[in-house]
Amino acid sequence: PPPPPVVHYSMNNITSSSDPVGNREAILILTPMAKFYQEYWDNLCQLSYPHELISLGFIIPKGKEGNLATKKLQERIAKTQAPSNKNRFASITILRQETESAVSQVESQRHAMAAQKERRAAMSKARNSLLFTTLGPTTSWVLWLDADVIETPSSLIQDLASHDKPIIAPNCWQRYYDKEEGAMLRRAYDFNNWQDSTTAQELAEKMGPDDIILEGYAEMATYRTLMAHMGDEQGDPGTLMELDGVGGTALLVKAEVHRDGAMFPPFSFYHLIETEGFAKMASRLKWQSYGLPNYFVYHYNE
Ligand code: GDP
Ligand code: MN
């Protein structure tokens, strides 16, 4: 028979609840990917959320490095998505950008303050392109997960969703070898999860309309409360805090928040950009962001 001419979706039926497995909620995991890390892929594959409810979306920059990342990703996908693999994902989309990475991928250059506005604007556009081309009418959740986040609990999605918050971020740290201690230790990595301060607001008042405030730079002390510094390895992983700015390394968002129009401003929005601008835009739409200071995920150490 011919397909029905119109497909109806009742948006009220798309729940995003504290029991996403029980309610069979579809999740879209979105990853901007400049480089492929095997540890990221292995971690993704070990997520215990039912894989038939997970769709994956990637956006990869143009150029040599992007070509290599695409090749490696496609090799892994070919295996994981084999029809014989019962654990395959629902669907996978790869977008290739028309532009190369705006800034060198070397950590020191990437993090230089002068390069930040251009780089964060390019990242915003990559995230927006990825989001607007892959968000479907049945998506309940969007999990933003950077390509260099290489270790998370396998119950990441269930754990974050259990709090039933519109936007929720785990604490992104980094494992490193400490020479003095002669041991692997852990340290804060993502400083974009923060609570605002009067200092930062006063700083913003004196700025030009296109200027942005950046976090984690001595040249621009904001005295914001940084979730990255509040992590307690012995603390209750369920402890919640409100956030005014969020990072994108790992971030669970109810699809409704994005559907309402909250995206990643590639320009100064209240003197904020990209993921921090997203939290601000969401808050203008009455969606509050939260963080879990004692629930950890880990970023690759370059
Ligand atoms: P940092 O950890 O805050 O320094 O940010 P990264 O440089 O790791 O970038 C965040 C995420 O975006 C990572 O998953 C990168 O692989 C990816 N990424 C970086 N630059 C680009 C780009 O130009 N285009 C795309 N599509 N992804 C990028
Ligand atoms: Mn990174």
C-alpha cells in the first residue's frame, strides 16, 4: 500500500523522564569530532543505555585531520553496525563541514585567549549545524559528548536523566601522571560549568557589545564559582548544583530545550558564547541548567 501522505507526531507523547529506559525514550548523542580517539569509541560502545534507542551524530571538519577522523570512524562503524551485531545503534549520521578547523588543534594554541572568540564561534556553528540536521520528531534527549571524552560510567545516560533536569552536566576532569607523587592523579578540566559572580557581571557591563567573557584565564579573573573545582572524589555523586554557564564536553539536554530554540550563539550573547551562551539562552527560555560536581567523566590528556 502507498505510504500515508502525512505523518503525525504528537509532541506531548515524547517524554523525557527520570526513567528513560522504562519509557523507551530516544536519545541522540552528538559529537563534534576533529580527531578520532579509540577510547572515545570504546566508551561509547560500552554505554548500557539500550543501543536501539541511541542515534549518533558527528560533525567533522574539512581537511587532512578531518579526513583521517572520518576514515577511522567509518571503520569502527562498519563493525559496530554489522547486521549480526545485536548491540548496534539505531542510526548514525556523519556531517562533513565545508571549513577546516579555525584554529590549530594543539592544546596550548587552542587555549590561547586571543584565539578563543574565533574558535568558539566556529564550534558554535558546528554544533548548531549538527543539532539542526539531526534532531528528529521522536528525539527525547540530546547528549553532547566531545570526541576526547574517553571515560564515563556506563550508566551515564540513565544517571544524568534520573535527575529529570532540562540541562545537566557531569564534572569533566582529566587523569594525568603526577611526577612528584609518582602516580596517576586527577585534575579539573572543563571550566565552563559555573555559577555567575558579580565580578563577571561588572566586567560584562564595561565591555563592548561584541566582547565575550572567557573562563579559566588569569588575564580575566571572573571569581565565578567553578564546578570543576568543587569535585569531591568521596562526595555523593548525586549532589546537584545550579549552573549559569555550561561546557559541552558532556551535557545532557532535554530535546524540548533545543526545540524551544536554545542553540549555541556563534556571537556575543550577553557577553557569552557557544555552550556558555547556550545556558544563558536556555535560561531566558526558563530552562535552568544543573551540574553534578561529584559525578565524573574524563577528558583525554594530550
Ligand atoms: P577543548 O577540550 O575545550 O579544548 O575543546 P576541543 O578542541 O577538544 O573541541 C571540542 C570538541 O569539538 C572536540 O570533540 C573536538 O574534537 C571538536 N572540534 C574541535 N574543533 C572542531 C572543528 O573545527 N569542527 C568540528 N566539527 N569539531 C571540532
Ligand atoms: Mn577537548
